[in-house]
Amino acid sequence: MGDVLKKVPVREQAPKVRATNFDEVCLGYNKEEAMEEASRCLTCKNAKCVQGCPVSINIPAFIKEVKEGNFAEAYKVIGQSSALPAVCGRVCPQETQCEGKCIRGIKGEAVSIGKLERFVADWAKENGIKPEAPAEKNGHKVAVIGSGPSGLTCAGDLAKLGYDVTIFEALHQAGGVLVYGIPEFRLPKDKVVKAEVENVKSLGVKINTNVIIGKSTTVDELMENEGFEAVFIGSGAGLPMFMGIPGEVSNGVFSANEYLTRSNLMKAFRDDHDTPIVTGKKVVVVGGGNVAMDAARTALRLGAEVHIVYRRSEEELPARREEVHHAKEEGVIFDLLTNPTEIVADEKGWVKAIKCVRMELGEPDASGRRRPVVIEGSEFEMDVDTVIMSLGTSPNPLISSTTIGLDINKRKCIIADDETGATSKAGVYAGGDAVTGAATVILAMGAGKAAAKGIDEFIKNKAK
């Protein structure tokens, strides 16, 4: 038995090795390691970790089963609350959620709740254990738009309640941001995402790909012509934002969305796929969130020297600590308190440099973070051939603009009730990034869960 105040270490690929491949960085726990880490849990009666989980997994109960070696039971406990445990165990910001509330973390290190969840989900897959489908259907049809985390969660929860659920996905592959946004080295597509999607399908959920709601058909047509009694919109936030600086339309400037989609979904990183991407020898990624880290670490693996340019200090980086740590270990260079002012192109229109200014932190702004202020006379230029803009995304207005009576706010986000996901249009619910703008996988799942409950109550009340 190790030191109970410290986490059981998790094996990882060595930084120099992983910086040259797209295999998963973190190797996870084996049985013995998982049981040892689980034994550190204090099994609190009034567990604060559960309060910190957006989908309210009974964390002490599943960890108790892991401690005793009952992995199938542990999977059942998690499955009551989460449709995507193998995903969440890998990409959730546990340090600010469940693990951030862990009592063990007061005097030592919090229990590795995320790594234990990942272990249980992977063990269940390896042993052919799937979530249990409902005994019978209840005769009611619900449509779900988008097969990302919120859509899959909403669909899975409704299917368990006996609903006939069909997901409509715009892309040719199900998974939403899980397949196009998060790189293979953080979230393996075949081993994890595909398996989680198959689990949702095993509950009886149908998935129709290549259907663009707002073009192929509309929300109103689904309800009026196709017999769907309710619709959940979980279409994400896929519209990238830009800075609006001179030279931003030059060749070699990408949104992080496009760069990651080409690499993750279209497999541009693989020699056997005819979907090339301009990799660049020296790449600047503008931004400091998880998506910026993903883009930077992808460009690094494609052979570039990579710089993160972010206008605040390291303390204010919105990315997870683990992502920043891994990026640094792999060799990504951080140019902090720096802001681009212009992208310079050559005579053929290709990026050749980026002009920047140095910043310092002034008084806090409305978000509570200290506002970055330009240092006069600090302009400088970096020679680069690729710039990736990772400044956040907003929802595509296609669905809201083609749905009668659906209210949106000034950020083009659908307005929906926090508790139920209900929108201004009867029978239409929404959640995830389509409502909040770009946020985390687990918050989108929480919104999908809340909407499933809201839809169930709406249809039951209608049937009375």
C-alpha cells in the first residue's frame, strides 16, 4: 500500500516519444492500480464530489465497487448517470469539478476519480458489458439534433425511459466534437468514441448521418410531418471566431476548428488518407484554451515548431492544467502576455510573419480576470508560415433561423431554461454549446440529461 495522501501515479508515454505520434498519451490504470487508488476514497456520507459532478454520478458508490474488484457493478453505478464514461474519464476537467471537491485533496492529493471512471469504462468494453436497454418502448417519438455529448446523453436517457429516439447528425460520422474536435492522442476514436456511440445505439437509438437540419429538413417539419412529439437541439457551437486583424484572410491562416477537423475527422495526419493539410514549419496558435492546446499539440506532431500566443499570463490560461503541462513537456513554446496585431503575407498571399505587442495585466474586467493592457513601444515580429486562430466558437444560426418561434440571444445562442432545456417553442428543447456557447463536454452532457427529464415530463403531461 502506497502513501494514502498521494495519488497512484498514472503511466504515460514519454514526452519525446509521444510528440512524434498520435497514440494516446495517458495509458490509464491496470486492475491493481485502480483498486489501490480506489482504497484512498473515504466514502464520505455527504459526498461533495457528487455535488461537483454536472451529471451527479454516485462517485463513492462506484469507487467502493472498484476497491472490492466489482468492476461490472461499478460500471452499472456510473451508467445510471452517464452515457459516456470512457469519454468523461479522459476529457473532463475533474480538477475543478469532482476532484476539486474531494476531501482527500485538503491534506493531500484528491482521489483520481476521472482515471478510475476511465478504467471502469475501458474494462467494461474489454469484457463486452453494455448498458441495459429498456424492456419495452412507450410509443412516443423524439428527435435529437446533433450526436455530440449533449445529444448522445439526451438520446441515451430518453431511450432508457422507453422513447423511440432518432438522432440527426450533419456530418458523416456520429460523435460531434468528440470526433472532429478532440485529437486522437487525447481521445482515441475507434477505441473510445465509436464504442460509446455503439453503446447508445444498443439502447435502441437510431442515428441518421448526413442530415443538415435547416437544409435537409427543419425542426418544424420533423414535428409536423414526421410525427416527432419533441425535439432536442444539441447542435454545438461550430462557427469559429476571428480577431479581425489585417492579413487574417491570408493563405496559411486556419481556425482551430478547421485545423482539428481536417486532422481528427479527415485523418490528415495519416499518410494513407488523401486529405492533406498545410502543416507549416513554424506555427503560431492564438488562444489559451483546451482547443488551443489541442491545435498546438497536433501541429507539433505534424513536425512544426509551435508557439502559443496568449494575451494574459499563465495563471489566466483557461486550458486544463494537465493539457498545459503536457504541451510544455512535448516542446510547445508559450509566448504569454503577447497579442497579435497583424498577419504579414508574401507576394503570393501566404503567411510569412505575425506582428505582435507585449501586454501587462491591469485592473480586473467584468469576468474578474485582470485586463491585459498594451505596453507602448513593445511591437515585434515573428517569422511564421501558419497561424491557427483558437478564440472560441459560436453556434451556427442555421437551425435557429429556420425554426419558427425559436428565441435566440445576441450571441446567436438558443435561449433555453437551465433546469429543463425548454425553449420558447413548445416541444423544442436545447442544451450544450448551442445554448451556452463553447463549453466543456461534461456541461453539455449535464444539459442533455436535464433536457431528457424535461422532455419526459412534457410528453407525459401532454398525454394526460
